[in-house]
Amino acid sequence: MVSGIGKGLVAAGAGLLVMLCVLWCGTVQAREPVRLILHWYPQAQFAGYYMALEKGFYASRGLDVRILPGGPDIAPLDWLAEGRADVATAFLSTALQRWDAGVDLVHIGQVVHDSALMLVARKSDGITRVEDLQGKRVGMWGSDFQIQPRDLFRRKGIQVHVVQQSPSMDLFMRGGLDAVSAMWYNEYHTLMSYGLAPEDMSTFFFRDEELNFPEDALFVLRPTLARPEVIHGMREGTMEGWEYVFAHPDEALAMMLRIMKANGVQANRSHQRWMLDRMRDIILGKRSRIDLSLTCDEFSRMTGILHADGVLQKEPWAETFLWREEQ
């Protein structure tokens, strides 16, 4: 038989348990829901976001983040404009064009500061300088990836035959293209896996040609600025995610291979390792830590080129396009 004191202790304990459960459930429910849409399939290019989710870096800042993978048929900034996502990743040049078309975007964090876009040719074809591309067949992807090469060719007075490039490198490998577009962290390594040695390839990085366009960045619609917890939480959680990834690359690689498999995305360990290492190069560069800021000088230099080339009809102001802490 339980004494009156015992019954009181049991009741008190049960009451405390209920109170703790309510507090815990209330904390979970109080987290702000955020849908983050990425601009491509899961791969090491996005490891920092997945790690921030997996390690609870977003949750610890009061956010309940759900990552929505992208793909060739998904335009993340359209999803943002349609209210199907709260935060989107995209190339800065892509976002500026969507802003120019009337989407009221705000840049809240620049993840990739150095352009990874490049052109690759075979040295055996006599192409060792950009000028050697005169009259050659050059593969290019869609309009977002043509801004830098077209500007470079215009400035150097080079005429090339532009060929619409597919995701595959097969046409280049079969000799159907004299030069091909590539991302340093992706297609360049694919060409190496096809058997081309680095010393056999001529590589032209646009960052070395005064066309260093910052790439992957975080964007929201202007009304989202009224949710400062989302802005701060996404920025801080993302930074911590990437810092953890670079400090624990093996763990990050294992995580991404698992996520890719779960999403039905073909995964190659050595390729994802290469991608992760190159992401470190273009995110950190010479910096000692992750920095999501974009200076007004960087912004003005890039937008000036886009405006001069007719890509932008109006030139955006850094003060309104770039989020600042004082906002």
C-alpha cells in the first residue's frame, strides 16, 4: 500500500513530467518553419546546409528547416516568388536577372565568393591561350552561364561558334567541341575521370579574367525581412554548417553520400570528395573563416558589367538589394 506521502510524491513527479513535456513540446512547436530550396540535386556543393540541418544548427536558432532539393526542372527563385519556399539558393547573376524582371529579391548571404566557372580545351588542339579560341566550337550551357564567356570574347574581339552544351562531356571527348564549359568542382573532375590529365588541358578561369562573379548565395523575398529570426538563423546556421563540414570532411562526405543515395542521385565517392575540397577553395579562399558578406565594391563591379552588357536593364542599388545587419 502506498502512503499518503508516497502518493503525493508520485503525483508531484507526474505533474513535473507533464510540465516538462509541455515545455519541450512548446519549444519544438515554437520553431519557425522555413523551406529552403536548393538550385540543384543533393551533392557536396550543398553540404553545409545539410550539415546545419543534421547537427541541429538551424534548430538551435529557433528554425524548423526543411530542405527541398532542386534539379534541372526546378527554378528555386520562381518557387520563392510563388510562395513555395521561404529561402532559396541561386547564383548571384541569376538572382540579379530575376530582380531585374520584377521579383523583389533580397540577398541575405554570399556563400561562394570566387567563381568556379571555366572553359577547358585540349592543348593538343593548339589551344593554350584564350585568343586561340578564335573561330572554335565552344560549348556553353544556358543563359546564366554565358554571361562571363560572352563578355570575355567581346572584350578580346574573339568570334566563336557557340554550341548548346548538354550536362554530358561526351561531345567534347569525341571531338565535337574544341572547348567546353565546366565548373571546377564538378565537370573538370569528370574530364579527369574520363582520362584527361590536368597537364593535357588548357583551363581558362573567368575569375582570372576580371570576371570573378560570386556564385552560390541565399535569397529571400523582401517581406521575409519582417521575420528577422529567419534571416539571422539561416545565416548563422549556414555558417556553422559549413565550418563543421570543413573541420570534419570525412563525416560530411559520408553524410552527403547517404543523402544522395536516399534521393536517388548517383554518387561517386572520389568525385564528391573532389567537389567538397573545391567548395572549400571557393568558399574560404584566403579567408580564415566563413564570411557571408558581399562588399559594395564586389557588388558594384559585377552589376556594372551586367548592366553594360545589357543583361540588366536597370542597375540595382547595394543598399536595397543586399541585406545589412542594421535592417
